[in-house]
Amino acid sequence: MSAAAKPPSLLPLPFGYRHLALGVIGSTNDEAQRFAVQGEPAGLIVSASEQTQGRGRQRRSWLSPAGGLYCSFLLRPPCELRQAPEVGFVTAVAVADAVIALLGTDERVGCKWPNDILVGGRKVAGILVESAALANNTLDWVVAGIGINLGERPAADMVMYPATCLADEGATAVTPEVALAVLAAAMAVWLDRWQTVGFAPVRQAWLRRAHRQGERLVVRGGAADLEGEFIDLDASGALVLQTQQGRRVVTAGDCFPENLPHD
């Protein structure tokens, strides 16, 4: 199948959103960025049946077989470039809400810093936010890419963090079309709340679903692993850890609980 557009989903989308459904393509983020550069207004959702070059943070490969939800939202929030990381947390709480709605329970759904959604401590969804700024350091566009494991999960030897899928967690009949409609509704709610009220309610919603205060975490990605207890998420979205050397504010890295779940 080529990247030709498929018939759009008949499920309703929030006002102002448009869905471009594609077949097998390289990356929905790349497609959405191409539209952004061409001046496409905010609200476009690009989805694909499969991605051959799907990626996560630090350009890691995101396995994207048929049957999962792979989509990217083109946004143009009227804010400064420094606020771009907030979009990742807006997206995270929206994805968490969508997963809760699709599973019918919120008991085991959580957020892992900075951009993963977990069920029972295993990764069910990932997020990649990319952006571009104007000359005055305001955002031109933001693309929020989202992948949700629906019917399949990657094998343990293919990922760096234990994975799950909605089917394994009891939601066996969720199609990409249904998942997209539920996700778009949640994104519309949280984007509106963020743009109207600010980052504070987003931060609080993320904290309610995230690491427990005092939980032991390991952050990898720097010159050496950083170990400490989770304290907080600061006003900019940075992770705050209490380490043996004192309190540390972490702005980048991969976060792992000390007791990682195993298959």
C-alpha cells in the first residue's frame, strides 16, 4: 500500500480538527511537519496504518506494525518557544485519559517522565513532540506524535522498557479509528484547558498519574546514571530528584523505576 489517503474515519472529531488517514508511510510526524511548513492551519491529524520510520525521543525507532494507532497532531499554540515542552505534558495527560476511557478503568494507568504512558507499570504509549519557532522566539508550529499499542506489543528483546498493549490489558476490540476519536476528544479538552488556564492544571493532572513521591528512580542519558527519590515536577516540566548529593533538577534523560517490571 502506498501513502495515498484512505477514506477518513466516520467517527466524529472535535470542532476544528481534520483527519488525514494514510496507509504505509515513513513517519506521521514527518508528514505533519511537511504540512506545517506549507502553512496548514492547526487541527490537522495525520494517521498511518503502519510506519516504516517511526521514531521516539533521541530518534529511537518506534515499532509500528499494522493495528496500532500512529498519529500526529499539528498545533499552532500562541505561546513562546520556551513553553514547547509543556505540550508534551498536555499530550501525556490527554493520552492517559484516552487509555483510561478505552480500558474503562483508571486503576493502573500512569505517566512516566517525560513522555510515556504506562498500564500496570508497562509502556502502552509514547509521545514525540517536535516544534519550530519564528524569529521572535514564539512558536510557529508544534507536532505531537503519538503511538499507542492496541492489539500487539513489541517483543521484550526489541524495547528498552517493558511494554504492553490494550488487548493484553482487557480492551480486545479497540480499532485505530475508535482510539483516534477518543484521543482527539481528550486532546481538545486538555489543549483548551492549557491555553485558557495555563500549565498548572496540566502539571497537577500529570502528577496525579505519575511517580509516587519518594519513589526511587534512575535517570539515564548523561555522562553517568543519576539515582534519587522522586520529589516533584517543577513549573517548567523538569523532574526534581533528591539524590545523595542533594536536590537535582533534570531536564533530559530516560527515567526508570528502581524496580522495573519484568515479563
